[in-house]
Amino acid sequence: MTERAFWTDGEDRPSRWLITCDHATNRVPDWVNGGDLGIAQADMGRHIAFDVGAAGLAARLAALLDAPAIFSDFSRLVIDPNRGEDDPTLLMRLYDGTVIPANKQAGAAERERRLERLHRPYHAALQALAARHPARCICAIHSFTPQLRGRPPRPWQIGILYSHRDSRLGPAMVQACRDEGWITGENQPYSGHLDGDSVDRHALSHGRPNMLIELRNDLIRSQAGQAEWAARLAPVITRVLATTGL
């Protein structure tokens, strides 16, 4: 496989927005355990390996907003770009009931190798792209599974996540989504703040307005669903930024 840690779309687009997709693919580089983490292909197609539908949604949304976008090109199970380098979940050994054999014995040297070849190049590129606009805003696109194993179904269509350190956009986006009639979680299904994650590193640490959008992945599994939700979200995102006056 070609060595690549990330790709970008529309680097020269003029929008203040930068669209990020931390969990875009389930690719395992061939230098990581021969390109096989030791789990079933069905598991590699699940949310544990990447954010299903997020890359297509992010690309379409970026085009509609005339915004640049950046996408990771390695599975979150290889190393998670949405975790700080010191996070204990950077290399997951067990995720939603699935043991990851190739990570079970991965020591400090293997962790460093994956950081150096994948995690750090992605974040260096994201940092450079974020800095290209003096008034940059960041919109992170993720997806979530409708139900974790052994857990109740998740009721939301969409979740808007934001940190307690910056509530300039998040609450307004939550309300705007609810006004559209969407079943919207506020800092659901996950907490809106994690020290060292991508939003913390590239938005909060620089004072950049930001939001993280989680779409339930059954809604965006198809290209039609991705296009539909991008078309729905683009005007709402544009309106929220305008009405906040940021």
C-alpha cells in the first residue's frame, strides 16, 4: 500500500471553515503487522475501525461551504489521531468487545513508530491548514454507531459536541439542529471535551471557534445519505456562525 497519513481537499478554498475528519478510513499500512490487525474483516468494517460515512459527508460539506478539508488515512485502531500522544487509549487493545491482537503486544517502540509515521504528520498538516486563514473556524466531522454491544439504542440522529472551555458555537448549533426537527444530542453520545484531542489541540489552544458534529452512521452509510446530510447541514452551519457574530 502507498504510504500516506492524510489527504486534503480544496486547500485554497476561501472559507473560514476548516472541515476535519479524524477517522476517515480503516486503512492498515502494510508495515503494521503486514497490514492486518488480526481481527475479522467484518470488524474492520465497523465503527471500531473508522467513522462510517464520515469522509463522504465531510468532503461534500466542505465543497458546499467552499472550505478546505483534511482526512486521516489510517484506521483509528492503528493509532487514534483524535487522542493526545500521552492518552492511554491511543492504541486500543480492546474496543466494543473486540480484542485487537496486533495492538496487544505493541510496546513503546511500535507506539513511537506509528506516532512518527502517521499521527504526527496528520497533525502537522492539520496545523498548517488551520493557520492559513487568520480567522479560522474548525468543524470536526465524526459518526457514531446506533448501538454499542450490550447497550441500549442511541436515540439521536445527530450530536453536537463542544468543550466547556468554548461554548460560543456549540449551544447555538444544538438549538439550530433542534429547530430543524432533528433529534439532537448536546455533548451526546460523547463528552465534548478531551484533553489533547484534535479540537483541543487545533481549536481550543488557539482560540478558534469550533464545533464537532456526530452523525449516526446508519444515516450516512450511503453516498445518498452523505449528500443529503451535507445539504442539510451546510446552511445551518453558515447561519449559526453568522448569527453568533464571531
